[in-house]
Amino acid sequence: MTDPAATTPPSTHLSGRNAAISVGTVVVLLAVAASPPLLGGRVSAALDALGGADQHWLAVGAVGFALSFLFTVAAWRAAFAAAGAYISPRQAAARLGIGSMVNSFAPAKLGDAVKIALFAKAIGGPGRLWTTGGAYAGLAAARSLALAGLLVAASATGAMPLWPVFALCGAVGALALAAGFSGRLRRHARVAQLLAALRALERSPRGIATVLAWTGAMMLARISGTVAVAIALGLPHPALAALLILAALDLAAVFPLTPGNIGIGSGAVAVALASRGIGVSQALGAGIAIQALETLVSISAGSAGVLYLAAPGAAVRRWTLRVATVGATAAFATVLGLVVLNLT
């Protein structure tokens, strides 16, 4: 596989034009999120769901979702390292944060395409977009295995079907076979390059273990955050409820038809929790509350990422990241506090 550091130097910041576009995009997204005529129903439902929650447990849940983002960053870095491409933690967090923020407001997981494009810009080298796509496929396989494990546990309660587990494992097996036979696809240079990163990960037991470990840590952090939210909302059997909520949300995310998967995810949560005797309104509130907290994390990380990548120099980027992190944390805490205090 081509050395990613060769030929084309990686880009560590955005050009002036792209920076202006990115900052403008953030402003538009935040304006849309705050506009009652456009997203009033979503904001109102989130406020209703979180208004009577226990603020201490809600804060614990927010920390859990923030940790899950950081563990996701570590998983991406591990996958790219196995493919021979090094990305610093700050660069990875900034680019992943921007993609996550786009996913919060765009359908069809368009934010994942943004992640691939931004990471490809960072690693350099010819065919870097295809290399990045291969690393992304490996990360998707790891997440599919984590989701399969979650679904196995959820299906044991009788509230979730088991057949998605076989579909997920089958998809992972197909990717592994494709990577194993990628040597026969040399005539198709792009396809071979796409599978090269997968093959590199497949041939590195340490790389696989590292990616799976960080992906597992991400899933545990999300489960912990969801348990905390379930406790904050007063759901019965919060650990079991959290298991069903996450399984329903992640399974619904396979079909991201709406911006941020709003509506579909909450509906899936309501169906899953109904089997445990939890009312529809309470179940919908739990789903909306979790999506609202994850959206706040994505907006904070994405805003900080845009400011960091837009800065022209390394020293400026370091200080920009610090200021943006403090500002995003303050904004996150302020919004969370207003949500908790609203209607109480």
C-alpha cells in the first residue's frame, strides 16, 4: 500500500475559503436548531422530556456521551494507524466532531461522508480517499460487532428480534472475505486500494484488538450515559431500559431517513420499551432526551473542530482549541442547565 506520507503532504487546516464556508455552515446549523418555526416541535419535545429530569444524573449521562465521542476518536486513530496513516488526537477529534455535527442535522448519514473526506485530507498520499474508505469500512465492521453483542443481550429479554444479529455478522464476514481476496483485484486499482486498509487491519491482531477495545469502550460509555438518563427520567429498571433503548436507537440508525434520525429512533425506543410496560409518552421522552444530549455533544465537538481547523498556525490552533473547548463546555453546560430548569 502506498505510504500515506508520500507525494501529497497532508493538510492540517482548512483554506481561508473553506474556513469561511465551514464557519458559515455552523452558524446556519445553530440558527436552524434554535429556530422554533423550523424545529420547534423537536426542541419543545426535548424540553418536555428533560424538564422534570434529575439534573445530577442528567449531567452524568452527558459525561457518558462525551466520553463515548472521545473513545470513538481513539478507535478511528487506531484503525488509521493499522493502515499506516498517523493522525494526531486533536486533528482526529476536530474532523470527527464536524462529521458528527453534520449527522445531527442531515439525513442518510451525510456526516459520515464528511468524516471520510476530512480524514482523507489529513493523511495525504495518492488514493487517500480510497484508503480512508477502507479504514472506515473496518470501523463500521467493529461497530457492527459491538451492536450485534448489544442486540444479543437485548433479545434475551424478548423485546428485540435476533435476526439483525445474523445480518450484521454476515456483513462483517463479507467484508473480511473481500479483504482476504483483495489481492485478486489488482486490475481494479481503486477497489484494491479500498480493501488494502481492511487487509492491513485484518493482518494486524494488535490493530484489531485495539480498534475493538476502543469500540467496546465507546459502547460501554454510551450504555453508562443511557443508564444515567434512564435514572434521571425515573424509568423502571434503568439498566434494562438502557439496554433496550440503545439497541433500538442503533438498529434504527441503520436506516437514517430523517435528519439526525429524529422520529424513527424515538419510535423504535417506544416500541422496545412498550414490551416492558413503559408508557409511550415516557418512552418517547427517553429517546428524545438521549438524542438531544448526543446532539449537544456533537454540536460542541463540531463547533470546536471547525474553529480548530480554520486556524492557520499550530500555535494558534492550540490556543483556538483551548478557547473553543472552554466555550463549547460552557455553552453545553448552559444549554443543559436551561433544559433542566425549564418547566420545573
